[in-house]
Amino acid sequence: MTASLDQALVINAAMERKAKSFDKTISEMKGKVDRLSFDLDVSQKNTRNASSELFKVKSAYEESILQLEEVRRENKTLSNEIKDIMDQITEGGRSIHEIDKIRKRLEAEVIPLLTLR
């Protein structure tokens, strides 16, 4: 009976060592799980922040595109107005030149008429 008691004590001691080893392994794994969970939470938070920032940048980009299109339309309108004004100035310059020629011709005609009096 002592032999079986000794054998039971040896088996019990071996089982306790294995249990402590498993407890240590479980504790290490729990630590790893806790660290990985923390890393996952941080990564998810960073992803949400990046996604939010991306949305803001995308919205600003789309707004900039709309403003650019509006500026281009305004630019084209102003360019057409400038062209019309330049055409009017050119035409006005021609008219002034024509009027000046008529004035000189009439002055030339008036001088002989005045001398005939």
C-alpha cells in the first residue's frame, strides 16, 4: 500500500507540475490576447479616424471640383464679354477714323466755299 501511495504522490506531483505549466501557458496566452485586443482596438480607432479624414478630404475635393467648374464657366463668360468689348472698341476706332476723314473732307470743301464769298 505504501508503494501505491508513493506512486500516487509521484503522479499527483507530476500532475500539479503539469497544471502549473498549463496555468502559466494560459496566463501567457491571456496576456497575448489582451495585447492583441488592445492593438486591435487601437487599429480600429485609427481606421475610423483615417476613414473620417478621407471622407472630409473627398468632400473638400468634390467641392473644389464644383468650384473649378464654376470658375471656368465664369472665365469663359468673361472672355466672351472681353471679346465683344474689344470688337466694339475696334469698330468704334474705325468709326472715329471714318468720321475724322469726313470732317477733313468737309473742311477741305468749306475752305474754298468761304473764299468764294
